[in-house]
Amino acid sequence: MRFLKEVLRARQNTGVRVVPTICDMDANNVKVLKLLGAIRRKPFFKFQNQDNLTGSDPPHHLKCTGKLFLKYHVQFEPGHIYD
């Protein structure tokens, strides 16, 4: 959490306004976001009077979905895949 706060502080000191904080939602990242006050129903936290939206990165979701298809041997019947 100390590292994230350091990065957020440095970002604010530059004057750059970045709204989202994106991560891969690993258990450690989720824990830090919860400690900062972000929860599923309220996915943002306040840091130095600025709201920071949280979220997970879409490429990570695609990678996890692909791994699940391989793990459970998901197959599609002919005609169910569209060009």
C-alpha cells in the first residue's frame, strides 16, 4: 500500500489528473484497494481529496477466460461460431 500511495502522491504533484487505478485484481491488490476504502459496490477511494476509480484490466480477463476454456476443454459445436 505504501508504494501505491507514493505513486499517487507523485502523480498529484505533477498536476496530471488520472482518474482510474487499474490492476489485475490479484488478492494482494484487492486487499490494498479494500484498505483504501474501495469495495465492489463503491469501486473508488479518496486520496488527498481526489476520487480514484478502481478497476481490472480487460486483457487480464481475456487471458483468464482463455485459460478456463483450456482447463475445462470447452468446445463449440459447428455453426455456433460466427465470422
